[in-house]
Amino acid sequence: MSEIKALDIKEDDTVVCITGSGGRTLNLLTSGPKEIISVDFNPIQNWMLELKINAVKNLDYDTYCGFLGLRPCKNRDQIFDRISAGLSDETSKFWCENIRLIKKGILYQGEFERHYRICSVFIKLFRYRKVKKLFSFCDLNEQIKFYHKEWDNKFWNFMVSLDSSGSNFERSMKDPAFYMYTHKDFDYQKFFHDSFQKAIMTGLACDNHFLGLTIDGSYKRVRTLPLYLQRDKFDILKANIDRIKIVTDSLESFLKKMADCSIDKYSISDVSGYLDDGQYQAIFHEIIRTAKDQAVFCCRNFIVQKEVPEVFKPYIIRNTELEKELEHTDLAFVYTFVTGQILREKTLQSVKGTLKNV
Ligand SMILES: C[S@@+](CC[C@H](N)C(=O)[O-])C[C@H]1O[C@@H](n2cnc3c(N)ncnc32)[C@H](O)[C@@H]1O
């Protein structure tokens, strides 16, 4: 996972990350930091994470996989009854009211996952055998040949154009990050076509769970799961699970409440798509203030490409080589990265005055 590579988490680290679906928080936990503060301004994302945490705490690996939806399971509602005692009141209320999502398996019930599950139904309706074949390759050259010869044709371009026509996308994804600050002429079709092609050229489909989700609608055909779903990571997840603290707040407002020089690592996901330049600058202001010496940050850019704000560049060493590598190797093939280290000493000596004025 790219954030694990970029952040190089140590056992004494305090890590701040964006919750999202909760997967990234749990993935980062497998690196064993002292503490992870998982922040999201959308409480539903945090309720999802809290449910996943309780599942890790209370279930064995096989029941955990069944409960989340990775495997078939007939009694998810009963399992929920068993684990719900440990949930906060608001989380328990939300899931009791949405027990139908639990019954279906929460792993595939996010907006993003539901969107691509529907797309995958259409794809498989017309090219079921090709989808099966795509996930069967053990040789990258064979996979690339298959892509050029059998996959990348008029039909594929038509499917991509249907999914990526601006209005379809906005309507079905609902997530503002996909379009709020995107230029009106942005070519979604080319973006998705080329991003997908990059994924096919750089790694086997059966090792890419993001491809599994977006093309096949599930992780059924992939052999490499996200870390927090892997059997051999489950014991470490269980051992570290109490190290997560969940905060429902905007990242800006949360960071403002943190002390100077108190955080080692920042995984701020793809929040850039939700922010205007002023808000993005405000977040970097707080990152620089709260960072310990040599703290590391990692941001993902989705469609909206954001740079480190000009005013903070002197206090950050960007790792552009790693950024390029992550862009090339990240399984979620639509992202670019901004990552680097914060020069705390320089910040303390000379930035304070500047920061006040930003
Ligand atoms: C697109 S999602 C990420 C989903 C993806 N599954 C992942 O984990 O990377 C980005 C998340 O960032 C949250 N978010 C965006 N801007 C934020 C901000 N300023 N403060 C806190 N959370 C924010 C959204 O609520 C959403 O859950």
C-alpha cells in the first residue's frame, strides 16, 4: 500500500489519517504505530470504521470475512447483535436502522463500491468470459497482449464513455470530490481509459483488488486482498485495534485543536478534491505547525491535482522520485501523489512569523 511505503511508520508514531471507508486506517494499523487518529467530517464513514473495529475485536478471521461480505454468510444480522454491545450509541442506532446494509455485507455498500458493482454487472453481461480471463493471467506480457487484442476495442471505449460522461458520473457517484473543483472540460473518458490501461500494463489484474472492485464488482477473483482483509495480518490488527481514535470533524478544525509538534505522520488521502485553494493552504499551515521534526505526509490527488502551497514549499522536502513510483505502482490506478518531509527546525526558527500571516 502506497501510504505504508511513503510514511514508513514506526512504533512510536502518532499518525493522523482520513477515515474514508475505514480501510486505510486499518491498513495503516498493520504497521503498528503507537496511535492512529482517524478523522472524517462525514460521521457515516466513522460509523463504518467503528463497526469494522468492533468486528476485528470480537470475531475470528473467518467470521469477520463473512460478516463484512468478503464471503457468503447467512447470519450477518445475528453476528451484528453479538458485536453491537461495544458500539457507541449513535453508531449502534445508525446500524440498527440500516441493518439491510449489514445483511448484504458492508464491504460493498459504499457509494463508490455500489457504483462499480452496477457497472460490473453491465460489463459482465457483455463480456463475462473476458472478465474471467483478465483475472486469470499469471504472466504480465500475456495480460498486455490480451488487453490490446481483445479488451481495448470500441465496446470498451463505449462502456468507459457511458460511465464517465460528466453528468452520469456526478449523478451516480454523489461524492463531490469527483467533480466539485474539476474543470468543466475535463476529459473523464480519456482519464479513466488511460488510468485503467496503466493498471493493466503495470501489474497482474489478479493481484489488484481495486481492479477486482471496479471491473468485477468484488474481490472474488483477486488473490491479493487489502491488508486489513488478509488472514496473516488479522492477529496484528486484533493486537493493535485499541490504538485507533476516531474523530468526527473537518481535518482543518481537528488539526487546529492539536498541540504544536505533536504528530509524526499524515495520511490525508484525497481530500484535495473537496477543498478550494484557501482551505488546502489552511490544512498545510496546520500540518506544518503540528508536525514533529521530520514528520512525513502523504496526499493523494484524484482528478483535481493540487501542489504543496507555494508559501510552504521552503519548509518541506518533497520526495518526487517516490511520488512517481507510487503513481506508477498504486493499485488504485487513478491517483497521483504528493509526499514529503517537514523541516521542523527551520519551521520553528523562521516560519512562525510567516505562518501567522498566511
Ligand atoms: C473519497 S473518500 C476516500 C475514500 C476511499 N475509499 C479512501 O479511503 O481513500 C475521502 C474521504 O475524505 C473525507 N473528507 C474530505 N474532506 C475532508 C476534510 N476536509 N476533513 C475531513 N474529512 C474529509 C470524506 O468525507 C471522505 O470520507
